[in-house]
Amino acid sequence: MPWAKTSLRVLRRVADLFPLTWLGILVALGAWAALERLAYAELDLVWLVVGFALLGLVGASLLSVTLTALALALTMRRRRRGPAEPHAMDTRLVSATGFDTPTFWFLPLVQIDWTWERPEDVEVSIETVRGRMREKVKLRDRGHVEEVRRRLVIQDPFGLARLAIRPTERVQLTVRPNAGKLGDTPMLVSVSGGDERPHPMGIDDGDRVELRRYAPGDPARFIHWKVYGRTRKLMVRMPERALSPARRTVAYLVAGPDDDASAAAARVAVESGVFGSEWTFSADGASKDTSRVDEAVEMIVASIAARGRGGAGLEPFLSRAERAGPASSVIFVPARPGPWLDHVSRAVRARAIRTRVVITTDGIDARPEAPWWRRWLVLPDPREGTPSADLDRVAKALAGTRVEVIVLDRKSGKRLGERHRAAMRAAEGKRAA
């Protein structure tokens, strides 16, 4: 519930400004009670030593934590004055950000740790090198990050005192989709009419290796005279239906839920040049089309902002591309269904022969969805990979439009056929059982 999250966030902020923890307050009150009721009243020297030792420990912890927090706040303020330098990293990879702080080793009873509050869902790891704590992060989503807000927690090892500060830093961070093991993807090359390989959906433009009965008007040079001499029937050679790599390719990235793997496939295809010498690219949220690699990668990164309207720009893009002449299409789509699926199905239905749709996953999770009562009683294990039911729904819906559907796995770099997916589902089912 939003109001509950807001209330917890406010309470956390208030608690971060109070230097003593609940444990510190209890220890201080216990030490004071021991001094008043036992040490002074009973003249017990043991409790006198214990009481003053505990109060001294709480006081030392409080002083060290407060001084460290003030020093860190001043350090962060000086850091914000410098200009932000452009920085790039890939999703799902641990990368150094350049952010570091002193360890303040000369102050006793101090531990420093921090997390990111904005953007969210970022894993932070800290390593200490030569008296400084250096930050490494792993981000799950692509995009542009212009501001980072960290929550730096300063506390003692006993948990008696704790303070937290929230410095905000202006950055120029570009987060690109991680290619994983996709590597070179020659299967992404789209196809058009040609004579390189036979295909029943191709164009009559291949070698004349097929035969049919002679009909009035057929050129005599195409008559197969050897067959006539053997069977006394006039047969003519016909070109086979075949496909060859397209001379002109248009590609589009559809934004949607869990689309980072498909965005990575689009990035690999653009950067490796598998589209050939003449290609055009666009993505959801882009205001123009491009044939430049750097602009295409920028569109892929920025498409995360268009997840709510995924697929809406595909039909206009294909219409613009067709005005420049015939072209083959490669469309990268998410592995999970969403509103984008209807947009894509309508756009490709009339262009099925010249269209390939690429779905990319991070593995397949074949575990069945837990019943609602189990999800309410027990916190479910996090699901890794695309649920097989979602992937099957997307693949079947797109296959119904008669386009060629390709499923890739970013983790293994392999193409997943129907048999492969069925085997993965069976193996996962056995593990779950």
C-alpha cells in the first residue's frame, strides 16, 4: 500500500537523524540504573566499574559516529562542487562508479556502509583499498542516470549508535543492456527474395531447379528435353522459392516488461553489423530513424521510458520504411506479454513474409505459479528467467501472424527451439518436484 510505504520511509528518515539506537538507549538506561541502584546504593564496586564502562562505551560510540558523520557530510559537500564526468556501464555487470570515501581508520568504533535510494534496485558492493572505500554497483535496468542519492550509514560495531546521511550527486551515467553471451548473432540477418537458400515462403527468384507441365506461352528454352525424351511429356524448368540475405533491412526495438534481454540482442545486432550495409533502426520512444550505430544504441538505452506504450511506434516506422522501397524487417520484442503484443501483431500481420521477430530471454523458469494462499503465507522464492507460460503465450501469439519467430537466450547465447524449450521445462519440473 502506498501510504504504508510512505509512512515507513518517513519513520526511517526520522530514526536516521537520532544518533542512539534502541539498543544504545537500553544499554545507557541499564548502566545508569546499575550505578544508581547497585553501585551507589549498595556500594558495589563491581557494578560501579560495569556501569561506567557501559556508559563510556555508549559515549565513545556516540562521539565517534557523530564525528564521522560530520566529516562525511563535509566530504560529500566538497565532492558535489566538481563537474560530473560521463560514465558508461552495462546492466547486470559489477562496475566501479568512481565514488569513494575515506575509511576514517583513526576514529575507533566506526563502520561505514551505504546503499542507493535513487535509482532503486541497485546492488552496491564496497571494497577497501589503501585506506579508502570504493564503490561498485550492479544495475538491473538500462537508461540514463542523472542523479544518484545514497544512504550512508555510520554506526559502531555493537549497534549502540547510528547516523545516516543522504548526499545527492549529479552524474552522467549511461547504462546499456548487457550483451551476455549473445555475441555475434548471424541468425538476426533478415531475409528477402534471392537464391541463397530454399524456403516455401520465399519469392520465385532462385535457380530453375523445379519442374511443371508445359503450358502454352512458356518459353521453349526452359523445356527440359531430357525429360521429354524419357517420358514424352513436355516439362519446363521453374525457379525455386528461395531466400537470401536482405540488401536492405529495417529493425525496431519494442519496449515492454522485462525487455532488457531483447534490448541487448538489438544492441549486439547493431554493433556487430549483421544488418548489412543498408539498414535503418528505431525504437519505442524515438522521434526519428537512424542508420548510425551510436544513435541506435542511444535509442535502445532511452527506450526504457516508453515501456508503458510499447509497440505504438512500430506501424508508423514500417510505413515510413516501405516508402523508400521493399525491405526486410527484424523486430525485437520482450519475452513477457503486455499491451505491446496487440500493436506488434497488427503491424506484422500484412508483412509476415519479410519479417522476423526476435524474443530474448534470461533463461526459462518453468515452475508453476504458486496459489494465492501460498504467496500470502510464504514469501515466494525470487524467479530467475522468463516464466515459460509467458514465453509460450508471446511465441504463439506472434506465430499466429505467420512471421518467423526466433527465441534467443542471453545467458547461454543459444537459439531456443520448441524442443529445447520443452526439454528445459521438463528439467525444471523435475527439479521442482
